[in-house]
Amino acid sequence: MRWYNKLKLVFRNYTRRFFVTILLYGMCMVSFVLIDKVLTEYIGNRYEVWQVEKSFAVNPYNTGYVHFIGRDMTQSVSDRLYEHMQSSDNIKCSGYILNQTLYTQDGDYIIAQMIQKELLGIGNIKISETERKYIESLSENERIVFLGCNYRGTYKEGDFLDYYDGDDISRIRIAGFLDKGSRWIHQEQLFGGSYGEWDQYTLDNTALVIAGSLEKELKTVASSRSNDIYLECESDKFTEVSDEIKNYCYKEGINVSVINYGDEITQKKEQSNILDDTVFIAAIMITILAIISVAASNIVYCLMNKENYAIMLANGMCKADIVWMIVAQNIIVIILAAVSTWNIRQKSVFGKIFAYKEVVSTGRLYEGLYVAHVNYMPVIFAVAVIILLFLSCIVPAVMINKTSLADMGMGRGNSW
């Protein structure tokens, strides 16, 4: 029998058991919705952790920052603590990070992070050893900028960019370009929050300004509030360094919290543990129920249509054709449920089915979820469809293959 004729029989079967088909479609869809919800969030969180870990060129457990608490914490307070930290033998480097906007002669702008040269080794910056040695020789008043790789061809080494230094405009020279995938840690918390399309995991579309010292910028731009101090300590010495800082601040009447980046990463992993998610347990139970329901429906349907199958076999069809029809009527329902679920979830999470531009405009805020749902979930759904189809069709297929034409016509058979 030709395939389109078999499909006609499949759709005729749908009309005969319309209510059961809708019920099975709904159960499969509920199962896929729960699977999508759990795994999209889980994979998205793991993607975020993975991207953050790649931002460090050193062990994140040896890095962190000091955050000042209270409205009366001015930059002078931060500078006092910074000077004290300079004397600690357990601190390898410490310094400040500022957000900056660079302007071109044409009026365009480039978002940048401005860091002290001492902090350069913390981030995963891909520059040559010659460039690193040059950075080490920068004087306190010198500033250079490395543009992300996507600016190659638009600007060239030696060009100048402007930035506002308080009420003044300062010029800064382009010292080179970063290799693709260069990264730098985000200020304060590693996870959550977004500042638009420039807040990305890589520096490909942004820039990194390196200064010998940020004393001038801190006094002219942000003297009314204290800026966080970033640090890297000697291996396994962060707890000791944290205690030193807290003891000093207690004596000086300074309120601070000392945050370890490694602890933030560990906390994020623990919060996204899939085994602690009750929705994950519900998804497993609903999926098992959907498998049982589809399989039971197929078995009952085969029992009710023994004589019809016998007539089909007597008129030239083979058992493989009958099994094909059973598989086809299941796979259409299951795939339709999977595709519907993916589109509904895509619309509910991102607002649009095709949401690439909207996601990119938010920076890294939705990047993990988008990668999980667009790149991983179709593969997971395909595997789930295959498993669901196999488990729901295996029993009816065995029943049909083990039963002879005579037994079907007489309503007999060991498996029936």
C-alpha cells in the first residue's frame, strides 16, 4: 500500500478516536512544557556559570571585591582602605574598576571598562607578552585602550579616542586590539543584571582602558561615593585576607562586606541544582504517565481493531504496514505536541518566537536562556520524542508481529 493511502487511514483513525487523540496530545504537551521549563532554566544557569568561569585567568576563589555599606562611605574612605591593603603580604594586587564611555571624532561611542594596570592578570585578556610588558611600564598618568576584535578595520592602532574626565575632555590612544573571546570580569556581582547590548561575556564589542592609576578619575568623577576595591590574594589566603580587612574596618568604623567570586560561583551552582527542583520531579512523573497513557491507548486500540487488521492483511497489507500506521499516528501527535510546546515557551520567555535581536539588545541577561532554548532544547525534544515513541509503540508492535492472520480474524492470540 502506498504511503499516502496509509496516511489517509491514520487520519481516519484520528476522527474515530478524536477525544482520545486530544487527551494524549494534551498529556504529551504538559510533559514537554515541564521538561522545557526545567531544562531551559538549568542549562541556562549552567551556561551562565560556564561563561563567568571563563572570564577569569586565575582561580576565582582567590579573587573578590570589597563593597562599602552606608551613605556616608565616600571615596576618601575607600582610599584609606586601599592604602592599607597595599601593605598586606597576602594580597597580590588590588585596585579599582570604572565604567567609561569613549567617543570617536565622528560622534560614535564605545563602552569600555577602565581598570588599573595591577588588575590586568585577573581577567582572561588575550594580548601578547610584549603588550603586557608595555602595560607594566605605564606611569600613573598614562592611559591606553585596547578595542574588541570587532573594531578591527574600523579603527587602527595609534588612533585617538576621547572621554570625559570630569568637566574636561581627555584623549586616549588605541594601543591595539584584543583577540576574539577576550573577557573581563563584571563589576560587583557576577550573575544577574544587565546594562544593555554592551553587557556581554566577551569584550568583542567593547573596549578595555588600562591606566597606571585611577586616582584622578576617582576624585573628579566619583568622589561623593566610595568605589569597590577589587583584589587577588595569594593562593588559599582569601579567608585570611578577608579577616584582615574586616578587622581593620571595624577599628576604623568602616562598614564593608568582602565578597569572594569563587563563593558566588559555587552558590549559583547550588541554587541551580536540578535535583532540588520540584518541577523536575513533576516533569518525570508526567512524562512517565504520558508514556503509559499512549502505550495503553495503543494496546486498547489494537484489541478493538483485531478484525480490521485481519481484513487489511487479507487484502495485501503486511504487518509492517500496520505497525507503520500505529507509529505514524503516535509520532504525529507527539511531534505536534513538542513543536507547539517549543513555540509557546519561546513566546512566553522572550516575547517573540524569533527573538534574536531582542535578546542581543539586552546583553547577557537572557543569553543563557536563549542558548539553552534555541540550541539545546530542540535536540532534547528530539530525543524525548524518540524515547516516548519507542516505549509507547513497542508493545503493540510485538503484539501484531506475534499474532497470525487467522488468530486476528478469530480474535485469538497469546498477546491479545
